[in-house]
Amino acid sequence: MQWNEELPDAHNRITPSMFVARSLEEIRFWSRIMKEHSLFLRLGFRCEDTQLINEANQYYYLFEKIEQQSYNLTNQTDPEQMRRFNTEVQIAATNIFAFKRKVLGLILTCQLPGANNFPLLVDHTSREANYFRKRLIELNEGKLKPLADEIIKENVFYLRIMADHAKFIGHLLDPSERKLVDMAREFSNDFDELLFQARDLESMKPQSQTVPLLDQFLDQNRVSVVSLRDFKKTARDLIEECKIKSIIHPLLADHVFREAEHFLEIIDLFEAHLTGKKEFPS
Ligand SMILES: [Fe+2]
Ligand SMILES: [Fe+2]
């Protein structure tokens, strides 16, 4: 997400201060996410998968280091230094992406019988790594995409992420938690439907990119993301207090909650940029 309070220059290029601030926000958010993915993957491997466990641990420490380094930088950091750091982090994100795809290949060819990582979860975390690396490449290129394109593309990405989360929660809750499993399934259906709607809007581009349609699209998505975010928050609290039966790690519950919060922030930023626009320049 590159749209923040500050506007790009006349050539739709990102300004240096916007570049540093956006880069830091992305790296701080996603390096923690990548670190936690390494932990979740490691927990799902079997005891004998020592090679994979070591590899996951290495990524954990790598992204922990990146996260710490990002907090040593500030919005006043020299843009050139930021650019170099972005490249370094982008390489790390590309590597963890490749690791996740390798693990997915092992699972899908039945080479890890009895391991506990769902293929969709591994694919999901690899999509998040790919999103992170592409975001860093785009930031370093400094060119912003038109707002209307960004709105549809980001929503297509995040709606699928949200639909996956609902599916993971539904499958990792104990089957005896019937009410909560039902609620998770309802969220899964709701987000699958929203994702199809988003893809329909995408296929109707550019004619579908009017301010009223995009505004309504964001409003409708926001309503569902807010209720999923609240459901995740409740689930997280119940898991932390040991009040429900599940095999969900408390950190995973918090992780998916933070990703929903992040999506909401993006929706709000888009909304703020749409407000005041009656139509897009053709
Ligand atoms: Fe994640
Ligand atoms: Fe996720």
C-alpha cells in the first residue's frame, strides 16, 4: 500500500519522505509477519524434519534482525540507505517465498506424512511473502499505480487472505466447538462471495472504475472485514484465556487479527483518497 496522507508529485512519483515512511511501515509490519510464519511452519514439521526445522529457524532470526534494524531507522533516514535496505529485505522475502513453495511441494507430493501444516496455509503464507517482496520492488521503483487500479488489486488480494483465515480458524478449532466452527464457515462463505464480486469488478475494468462504484465496493468490504476482525479478536482472547478448545497457537490468533486490522487501515486510506473525487481523470 503506497497511498498515504502525502500525495505523490505531479508525475505520480513517490516523494523521498513518502518513500522512507512507506518503506518503514511495510517492513515493520511484514517482517514481524514473516518471522511468525517461520515459527508456525516450524511447529508444523515433524521431529525428524531437522533440516526444515533449521531452515525455518534461520528465517525466524533473519526476519527478527530485519525487524530490529527497521526500528533503528527513522523517517529522516537517507532515502539512498532506505533503498539499499529495501533491496536487502526484498531478497530475504524472495528467499522465504522460495522456502515456502519448496515446503508446499513436499507436502503435495506426500513427502511429509503426518506433518501439521495445511497446504493452503503454506500457499497463503507464500502469497504474503510474494506481496511483501513485490511491494518493496514497487517502492524502490518509485512509481505509483493509479488509485483506481490499486483499490481493486489490493482488495482482491486481501479478500482472499481473509477468506483463507476464516477457513484456517474453522479447521483448527476443535470440532466440538460447533458454534464457533459454524461462525467461521459463515465468514469463509461471506469472503468467498466478496472475492468473486471483487474479481467481477476487476474484469469490468476500466469501465467499472467510477468513484461511486469503488466507494460502495470499499464500504461493503469494510463491513465484513470489521465483523471478521471482531470475531478474530474474540477468538484470540478466548484462546489466550484458555476458554475454548482448539489447536490454534495464541500467536496465530493474534497474527490473523493484525492482518485484518492492516486491511482495514488500507480500506480507510483508499476511502480518504476517494473522498472529494467525483470522477477519475480519463
Ligand atoms: Fe500471515
Ligand atoms: Fe494471513
